[in-house]
Amino acid sequence: MTDRSPRIVGAGETDVGLRNFMLGTYRYMAAAMAVTAGIAYFGGQMIQSNPELLGVIRNPFIVLGFIIAIPFLFGGVARKMHTMSLGGMQTFLFGFAAFLGVFMSAVAAFVPGAVIAKIFFMAVAMFGALSLFGYSTSSNLSTYVRYAIAAFIGFIAINVLGMFFPALRPTGTMDIVINLIGLAAIAFITAWETQMLKRTYYAVAGNPGMASKMSAYGAASLLLSFVNIFNILMSLFGSE
């Protein structure tokens, strides 16, 4: 009995630490989401007053540049994480959230608030269920995530191609099918990201400073997944 007690206590301490780490990540995400929503709202008001701004935000070249920049941005921050301060990581998180808000302002400008609220709560429910699954599952989601990533890249490519060549934009049933594929892909990615955050905690549990930075970094990744879920749900169910 005496031999086992230290291990039991240690496991309990680790579980409490993991819980605090995950809650901290979701708090960061909620704060960043508020920034995205605020920028989107005020950006939407500006677009309503100056409709020409919509052409800038939805310019295919700007959208493509933003999409291409995202993996390089996250990769660059990940490589510099050991030398970055917590303040620098928080600046990355909230700056990225603000940038997402600029692109979301097109939705805020023309979609009724009641519809946005409906889709938002749908996205929250879906995200919560996926995150809980990723946290609790014993399956190794990394085994299959490459297929989900490939499918989501294909989904993005089809949508970007449709922006440059409207005649190639999927419509009707094909549009629904493609959106469902994209939704399934980002759903799996979201669950995997949560699982990876859990594993990351165990890797940095002995380094509180690094754990705090990983929490902010993870929040940025989860926020991007949430926004993608929201946008796809808006495409599927956003009509009044």
C-alpha cells in the first residue's frame, strides 16, 4: 500500500494540472473568439457604410494569400516558441483572432443576427462534442488525421478555385456534398487537435512557462478550427 500511494497522488496531481491546462486553453480561446466577433461586428458595420470594402476582403488573391500564410505563420511561431515570451505568444493569438475577424466581417455585414446566433450555437455544440471526444478517446487519432487534412485541403482548393472561376463553383447537391466532406474533415481535425493538446501537456508539464505558451498556441489552432466549422455550417444552414 505504501509503495503505491505516491504514484496515486502523482497521477491525481497530473490530472488536476491537465484540467487546468485545458481550461486555460479554452479561456484563451473564448477571449480570442470575443476579439474575432468584435472585429467582425465593427467590420460589418464599416462594410455596410462602405460596400466597396467587401471587394477587398473577398478579393480571391487576398483570400488565397491569407490561406497560404496560415501554415507558415503557425509553423514559424512553433519554431520560435522556446525563445518567445508569453506576451509574444498572446500577441500572436489575439492578432490572429483580429485578422480572422476582418474576414468574418463579410458575414456580419449581410447575414441577419438571428441566423448568425443560430449557426454560432450549432458550432459551439459541435465543437464542444468534438473536443470532448478528442479529450476522452483512447484511440490514436494521429493514425488517420492525414486523410482528414488532405480532404480539408481539397475542400479549400475547390472553394478557392470557385472564387477565381465562378463557373466552376459547385452548386446544388454537389455543393452540399462538398461542404459535408469539409465539415467531416474539420471535425476530425478538431478532435485530433484536442488530443494533441492533451499529449502536449504531458510533454511540458514540468515547464510552467512553456505550458502557458502552448496553451495560447493551442487556443489559436482551436479558434481557427471553430471558425472553419462555423463557416461551413453557415454554408449549409445559413439561409433563413
